[in-house]
Amino acid sequence: MTQPPLALSLGDPAGVGPEIVAAAWRALKASGPVFFVVGDAAAIRAAGAPVVAIADPGEVAARFADSLPVRDLPLTTPPTPGRPSADAAPHVVRWIETAVVLALEGKAAGVVTAPIAKATLYEAGFKYPGHTEFIGALTASAPLPGARGPVMMLAAKDLRVALVTIHEPLARVPELLNQDRIVETGLVLAEALVRDFGIAAPRIVVAGLNPHAGEGGAIGREEVQIVAPAVEALRRRGIDIRGPLPADSLFHDAARATYDAALCLYHDQALIPVKMLDFWGGVNLTLGLPVVRTSPDHGTAFDIAGKGLARPDSLIAAIRLAAEIAERRRLA
């Protein structure tokens, strides 16, 4: 039994999605992983890829080497590169939903999502902070053994970071942190490292919130009152975990060799080291879901859309990682 193809939702059609999808197909058409796009075939064709419309994912493998297979759900208005429109928003949402349903049905091995523009989605009534939360809601009723996400992870080279809070104003982070939230995120992370990355005994470190991880309470009490008790609770669950540790010394080469993933407390604490380490090749993935989901670690880049400047490195890395995780789950 072979793995089904991956489903790739096109993202905002006015961004770099169509061109990086076309470029990723050109890079992978001979070697795979095999994928198909859920989106507007005309937009992808305009980005320079030969397109073949498919009715069923079972057709993908035979067509992939010659043309980019597309589950064509067309736009009502052709996109203009660099000029996002709320008119496209319902289509973008439908493309994500379709890809997720196909993965839940076992017709797609996983979901890879091209970048979306949240502002235009919000204009159209979208109620989720982003892909992570939306796909979490779409899959909430599907069974999953163990702790459930969604938890955002970023991966680049030998670094994996998972986030306790995601797209939150920095001023709100302290009030959002609590022991239960850290423990739940840590459980999802530990289980995903075993299930999705094949690490039998994962080692996790936890970053502190304050400079010097609070320095024993002298520079903030969150580490003493919240983070350290959560780490101890996870340790009692049998997880190999250390922290809270000063974030400024967690990400250099020697430090990264001592752990398999870092649990970070807020957005930039996690994303800055990832993007410093591998700006072009980082991958965003969602842990703790019944479907595999990855994404390039960048946005729609409207300023360069349609100019032939967008690099597909991150999308290619996301496709490859999704295929690896899906295969590991299939063989488990």
C-alpha cells in the first residue's frame, strides 16, 4: 500500500502562493513527494506550471511527473498579483476546508497550506487567528490518541520550537500563561516528537519568560509561580524536560545539541531563532491533530508577488516534512 498524495491549499491567490507552488512542483516532479493543489487552476497556470484538473486524488500519481494536478475550485474574479481582495476570501477558506476533509477521509496523506492574508479573511468574516486554529477546529471531532493540539511548531535545520502562546500581543502573554496551558502544550509536543519525528525518548527544554529566566524571582515571578511548577508536573509524567532556562542562551550550536525541541512561551521567542538559523527553509507545522499539516514559514509577500522573486525553499521543505511525518504515521 502506497501513501496517498499530499493536498496543498493554494492560499491567497494574489500573493506568492501560485508561483511558489509552481516552482515547488518543478523542483519535485521527478522525485516527489507527490502532491496536488486545491485551488484555482487558472492562477497556477498563470504562474507558469502546466496544470491538469483532477476529480479524485487517486489520479495524482500518474499525472504528477508531467503536469501539476489541481482540484479546481475556481475563483469568481481573477486575482491581481500583489493586490489582495476580500472577494477571494470565501474561496481561500473553501480550499483549506476541502484539503482537510480529504486528509480526514484518507484520500490525502496530509495538508500543506500556502500562505493566507488574515486581514482580507477577517473582512469576509473569518473568525480564527490563522491556519493553526482553523484546522484545529475543522478536525476537533476526529479521534486522536493522546493529547490534542493544535500546537504550533517551527522547524529549521536541527531546531524545533513549539509555542505556548502564538499570535498574542506581548503585553497579554503573562496573563495568558498558566500551568495547565504549559503542561498541555508540553504533552502534545512530547507525543508528537515520538509519533511524528520518531524520537523514542525526546528531550525538551523550556524557555523562561523574563530576562535570565527571572533570576530566581528578582526579574519577574512567572518562572517561580507558573513555569517551574508546570515543568515539574511534566517531569512527573515521565517527560525528560528541563527549565525554565534563559532564552538568550538556548539556541546556539552547542545548546541545540542537548535537546530535541524547545518549548517557548511567546511568538518571537520561538520565531527569531528559527529565522536566524534558516530564514529561507523554515517550516511551520501543527502538532496534536489527526491530520498532518505543514506550511512554509513566511507570509503572502504581496510586495513581490508576480515579479518572479519568490523562493520556494520553505514550501519545498514543508512538502517534504509533511510526507515524512505522514509516512511515519502510516507505518506506525
